[in-house]
Amino acid sequence: VGSVSGAPDAFFRQGPCVTLGIDALDAPGPLTLTLGTNPAREQTTINVHAESAGLCSITLYGVDGKNRATIFEGIIKEGRSSFQLATAEYASGLYYLVAKTPSAIRSVSLHILH
């Protein structure tokens, strides 16, 4: 695993980079992000595919840009990883999931309906 210039926590302190208006940035590259169920009522599966192991954060943001939840923060393995997000605890509305590595940022909109 390579290192990030500065301290690893400097990578995670950077603010959100949410690409509004794009449902999924899934172009071939070092990182892909998809959702199992969207819109979601009770839960959804977050699928991430990384070309190589390394630092990764997956964060849920509201449309106001506020961090609603950190889904994952740490070293992600090479290949596919899945995470469950219980959506029942969030109000109905539009949210953004952002997966971030030192070399890529991907976002996907998540609609929660109750």
C-alpha cells in the first residue's frame, strides 16, 4: 500500500467533493461506486470496486453538503467490497454517497423513500 503525502488523516480531513446532477460516475478507472437499491426504503447495498488496495472513505452527505454518516474509512481491499446502509433512520429525501481515494472520487445520488 502506498502512502499519501502528509499524514493519512490529512486525506480524510479534506471536504466533500459531491458532483451534483450525476447519478453514478462509473467510468472504468481506479474506483467504481454503485448502489443495490435506489430508491431505498429500509436499506441499500453500497458496492465499491477498487483496482488496488489503499486508503478509502465512503461518506453519506445531505443535499446541504453536511456529513450525515461515515460508512467506511480505512484501507479498502483490491476488488469488490460491499457495505450495508440502513436508510430507515434517515428522513425521506435526496442524499449523496461519495467514495474517495487518493487517486479518485466517485459519487452517486441516493433517494430515500419512507
